[in-house]
Amino acid sequence: MTKLDKLLDKLSKHPKTFKYTDLKSLLLNLGYQELNKGKTSGSRVAFYNKRSDHLIRLHKPHSGNELKKYVVEQIYDELKTQGYL
């Protein structure tokens, strides 16, 4: 099982915690690029998949590396809609 498979499996189980660094790795491996406006973007970040023309927007965690539960659910729904889960 690859790291990508493990991260998809973890996300599909609706975890209470999910690290932003794991999410970033997951999305990059699925073909998304991280978009932001440099140092002025604050906590907002977007991931864009050119192949599917799909955009995911979210807020990075402010303190620490753990995403909030609602963000994890949002990502789950987005990836399920795109057929990854």
C-alpha cells in the first residue's frame, strides 16, 4: 500500500484529526497544485487540479498542524465528488 493509498484510506474513515502536511501531500499526489497569494494570503489556501479543473479552498491551521474537523469533512466531500474516494 502506497503512502497515497494510506492517506486516502485514513481520510475515508473520517478521522478526528488529520495533519495539514498529510493533506498537502495527498492533494499534490492527486495532481493538485497549491495556490496562494504569497505572504499576504494569511491562512487561506487553494489547491487546483488542472486536469479536472477542480479547486479546493480551505483554511490552514493557525496553531499546530491539525486540521479542524469541518475542514476534514469538506475535503472528504470534495474528493468523493471527484471520484478519489
